[in-house]
Amino acid sequence: MTSDLVADVTASPARLRRELERAVRACTSCGLYGGRTTPVVGEGPFDARLMIVGSKPRRHEDLQGRPFAGGTGNVLDQAMQVAGLAKQDAYLTTIVKCRPGDDRPATPDEVEACAQHFRAQLRLVKPEVIVALGSFAASVLLRRPIDVGRVAGYRFDLQGVTLIPTYHPADAVRGVPQAAGTLRRDLSAAKAVLDGRLPTGAQTMAEARARAVG
Ligand code: SF4
């Protein structure tokens, strides 16, 4: 089990990575395993301070076994560059690891089944900031309906981790006019939080509460 190994703090990052990949590749915990070409585990260093989370693998990712491939990958790469973030600054992953057929949203049961792997990744990476790409990923992580059209760039507090919802690069590929610019802005905000130039989610929410009672 991935979770058993994650509890083994003496395991090397290489061994943890192999075990996580083995667990996901062998996983048949939900029906999505039947339609996948390649499960997409995640990519990036386990000591990254930033985690970037999408909703699911799409066609290119399913074929290549890598998160954010094809056009969405190009948009994300450019936005990270503009924000001053290198590829090795972030761990990239998705809420579910196998592609839903026809690129439909994952069902609540599929999300719940795959949470074992996502939780393991959270325990391994221990991010300080999470950028959630798209309303679906943000809603799953914050456990309430989130519309990135309304709250992109807000800094939420997720048990001590700053969570910033923003547009998914696929929105930019689809032609949503504000998507690419907002993604660049919000990745820049994530970098500013990491650099101490912007308040964390916890600090932001504490300030908002203080204003509300003051
Ligand atoms: S989506 Fe997640 S839970 Fe479902 S089969 Fe793939 S790895 Fe397992």
C-alpha cells in the first residue's frame, strides 16, 4: 500500500516514487482503470514547495503518461516561466490519475476512490502552496462548489496550506479570453507567497476576519 510506505519516513525519495507509481499503475479501485492507456501519477520533486493540481488526465496525458502534456502543457509552461517558476519548483498532479472516457468530469465515487493516491502525494510533498487549476479541482480540494470565474486568485487556507484557485490551461486552449492571463497572474501570486512577498492563505483569512469584527 502506498500509505504504508509513506508512513516509513526512512524510505528514500526514489523508493517512495517507485512505490507511488507502482500503486497507481496497479490500481483498479474505480472503473476508470478499464479505459486508461496510461495512468498519470504526477511529476516533479517531492521537496517542491508548490503543488499544481488539475482535475484529470486528458487525451495527450493519457497517451504520454505525463500530467499537462500537449497544448495545456505549453500554456502551463509559459505561465510558469512568466511567474518566475522553473519546472523543478513544482510537483504536478491531478485529482484522479486515469482519464475518464470522453473527457467527462470524474464522478464523486471516482474522486473518492483516487483520494488514497492524492493524499499520499500530499503527505510526500508537503506543499506550502497549492494552485488548483479549474473549478473542479478547487471544489474537490475545498470541499465546496468553487467557480474560478468568481474566485480565481483568492488565497484560501487549507489546513495551513495556501490554496489558490485559478483557470485550467485547457480553458486557455479552448479560447476562454481571460484564462491565460489569470493563470499567469495567479502563478505569480503563488511565487510571491512562497517568497514571502504576499500573505499566506491563513494570514489573508485572519486579516479578513479581523476586518469583519473591527
Ligand atoms: S482513477 Fe485512481 S482510483 Fe481509479 S483506477 Fe485510476 S488510479 Fe485507481
